[in-house]
Amino acid sequence: MRTAKLTDIAAVAVGAALGTGLRLAIDAIMPHAQGGVPVSTLVVNVFGSFILGALVARLWPVAPSWLRAGLGAGVLGSFTTFSAVAVASISLVSTGEWMPAALYLAATLVLALTAAWAGLRLGRPRARTRPEVDR
């Protein structure tokens, strides 16, 4: 088991402050409708899944541990959140909105997984090919 270094912990703390601030800004730009589906949470989780996938594919193999910790657990861990999905879903169910709750959960799962897959795929470094030379 790897022990977290002080620089990793500090990077997570700084990243979390940034991610939380970004999340609050998006919630302010896209406020939740009373009793409606929280579109901003869906957008944040899908976008965050894509970005994390791309970073893991491109940056994780070469990045220092503090940068991985700061961007992954820090920025994106605080930017995206499953707890907000859970609370929004339960809130919809508690007001009898079963169908919107089910659609929201399904959309979150399908879109976030698809975004993570796309991020991993698009973030993967491309193999360099040499142009064919006529001999």
C-alpha cells in the first residue's frame, strides 16, 4: 500500500478547492428547477468523467503523484459527485417523480460511462507512423 506524501495531500486540498468552486459556478449558471431534474449535476458528472478518462489515458503514466492526486481526487473528485446524484434521485422519488428519477439515474450512468470511455480513448497517445517511402 502506498502512503500519501504531504505534497499529494496538499495537491488534493488545493485541487478540491478549485473543483468545488467550479462546481458552484456551474450550479449558479445552470440552477436546478424546483422539483426538476438537476441538469447541471448531470452535465458536471458527464464532463468530469470525460476529462478524468482523458487525463488517466494521457497524463497518468508520466505525471508525478502530486499532480495525479491534485487533478484526480482533488479537482475532479470535488467537481463531480455521486452524492448529489443520489440526493437528487431520492428527492424526485419522494415527490412521486419516479420516471424522471429513473431517467436521470439511467442518463447519468450511461452518459458518464460513455464519456469516461471516450476520454480514455481520445486521451490515449497516438502511435507515430512514418510516411511510406517508395523504394
